[in-house]
Amino acid sequence: MFNAIVASRILDSLQDGPVSCQDIMDVHALLLMGYRSFMIGDEVCFHREKLLLACDILQALFSRKKV
């Protein structure tokens, strides 16, 4: 497990519409690498609905991975 925060355009596709499979796989890969702290980008955070969806996606991925 890392003490680092991942802040590399996490779930960035939410800016333009539905989340992409690529974004989900990126987060999943980061979880498998041991990351546990994610920073969601400004453009997603500026919109409440998109931020809540991003949090739901992260929660679903975290619950699939036994942390």
C-alpha cells in the first residue's frame, strides 16, 4: 500500500458524459498497484452530480477489491 495520492485526471471522462471503461480500468489498475488515495479533477468536482457519481464509482471499485 502506498502513502501517495493519485492525482492524474482520475475519472476525467465524466466531464463530457458517461464514465469510460478506460477510466474504470485505470482506477482498478491503480488499486491493484496499492494506491488507496485518489484526487478527482477540478472539472468533475465543479459539478455536484458528477462528483457524486465519481465517488460512487470509486466506492464500488474499492468494495470489489479487498482493502
